[in-house]
Amino acid sequence: MFSGDKLIRHAVMTICKDEGIAVFAADDEKDLERLVSQCLSALRMPVVVFDSPGGSEGGFPEETIISLRDRLKGTYPAVPLLQFASPEESGFILRSYSDGVWAVLPKPQKELRKETYVRDTIQFLAVFKSYIKSFQYRPDITDRYVKELKKDIKALREIATPSDAALVMLATVAEMFERAVTFIVRPSELIGERSVGVSTEKSLGPTHADRLKIPLSKSSVFREVLEQGQAFYGESRDEALMELFQEIGKPLSSAVVLLPLISDRKVVAVVYGDFGKKEASPVQLDILEILAQQVGISLEFALYRRQMTKAPQKS
């Protein structure tokens, strides 16, 4: 939440904490951008709430809020933005919707309705709590992906080869994104194995992607994922990613996901995803992280089973 109003910050943090929703408040632009970046790096999709402009409680100028919103929208297009605004600020409200804000909630102004301010504020916070709960836990989307996760985990129990396990991860990333590629880790480079939506239409399913290669000789977001063993979601302008875009075409949104598949404590593959020619949209990052861990376990089991099959039998 971006606000200089100590009362509204305290109220929002209190009601969200009671609902088990983590809230971070900032009154500095750089702090807010850092918080958003940290959430995405940890594969958590944040919702950014902007307090209403102006006012006597430390509110920010309208121009500051609009500029910051635009900057976040450009850097992190998939992150949902919410805005508080006085009901009297019709021009700002319309501008907010025009700029891509998901919702504008009318925040009571003490100087306008002093006699009913307390009652109005209680009602406003109750509505905000109801909205943010339904927003974060969309049952129609979450339930669908949970069902898919259950199906994917069941499929992983029946895989015959490590390649089949990676294919499950590829299909799930392609479900949430428009394009997906599985890269196999080699000592000096990543080599494409299969892709969806890159060289053919997404509806045609996986195709070979061995023409795609990413060198690991220089520092890049790919190397960071390999070295840290942690997923990445967000925007990066490093050279390796730009070279990949030259091969597959630059996506409309700069937001990408990189999911390491870990077997025997080593990253053996990385699954890449982007939104292709479509606008970025919120994704179920928790689901991807859980499935990536399950795929890693399945990879280890498949490799173990292959070794046991090849091992000479004792008489």
C-alpha cells in the first residue's frame, strides 16, 4: 500500500492481518517499487493499493500517484493496481480507470462529511476487506488451477522418463502463459528441448526447440536461476534474454517466468514462459512453484528407477 495517511495505513494493515493477508506499507516511491520487485522475485503476485491524492493526512499529489502508477504498469504489467479516491474527484476516478487501474474505491473525506466520517470509514474498510479477500482468492481461477495441479501430480506418479516429467511442467506453464520453453542444463549453455506457442500455434502443443541456445559464459538472469536454484518472475533486460527474444520474437509484455527443475540438489532444467502477443495477466505463481518442486521429486525417482533397471542383477 502506498499512503502517507498513518490512520488509513494502520486500519488497512490491521484488517488484512486479521484475514491472514500480508500487507506492506510504503510512503516512498522507491520503497514501493522495491517491495513489488521482492514479491515477484519470491513468486508472489502483489496487489498495489494507492491512497487517494491530496488531503490533510499526508496525501500525495495527484501527479505523483499517476506517475508512479504508470511506472509500475510499464515495469510490472501483470500486477493489479487499486486506487482510493474521494467521490468528489470524478476526473481522477475516470483517469484511473483509463490508466488501467482495476478498481477505484470511494474513500471518505473527513472535511466533506465530518458528522458521518467515522461511520463512513467503518463501512469503507468493511467493503475494502470484502473486496480484497475476493480479489486475492478468486475461487473460479484458483479452484481450476488446484484441480489441474492435482491432475498433474497424479500424472507425475505415472511418468516413465525424466523428459516426461519436464513435459508436465511445460504444459502447465503454457496453460498460464502463451509461450513456454523447456531448457536442458549443459556445462556451458542451456539447450532448448521442447516448446509451446513459439514456432507453432499454442493449440498444436509441444514441438522441438533444440535450435534455441542460451550461453552461460556471462552473467544473466538464467545463470542467477541456476546458481540460486530459485524461480524468477518479472522483467529483466539482460543481454541473454534480449538474444532469446531475437530468436523467438519479443513478447508484448516484458514479464517472464523462469522455473528451475531441481534433481539431486542440482538444477537440471529451466522452464521459461512469457505472454507472447497478449497482455500480461495475473498468474497462479504458488501453483507453479509447488508443481516445480513435485517435478523435481519425480525426476529423481525416474532417474533412480532407470539406474536400478540398468544395474546388474545379483544371482
